[in-house]
Amino acid sequence: MLLLDLELGGELYTLMKKRGRFEVDDARFYAACVASALDYFATIGVAYRDLKPENLLLDRKGYVKVIDLGFAKVL
């Protein structure tokens, strides 16, 4: 069994479908969050290979959390 923290912001995918388009500043913020997460994975030697909006959750402050490491590979 796998447990995750409760992320009240939902999936980025759901937000994308609801809004249709993001404002430029919002898109930059989400992209920076994802880039930061991928940089962290690279630092610890993990290749994250399943990047898609369904695997990005938003916390209550709006920050992105990467989930589903099933296809990740330790380098």
C-alpha cells in the first residue's frame, strides 16, 4: 500500500482542463516548480520518466509536487 500526503490543490491536469489556458506568470511558476523537482531528481541520481500533468499535484499553496515514481530509474 502506498500513502501520499493530502494535496488539496488537486492535479495540474484538472486545473488545465478547467482554465483552458494559463496566464504567463502562472505557467512560468508551474514550469519552475517542475524544473526544480527534475533538478533535484538529477542531483540524487534518479531519472524521472513519467512527466505528465496527471502526475503533478498542487499543494494548498499552489506549489507542484511530482508523484508516481513507478517508471523512475536510479542511475
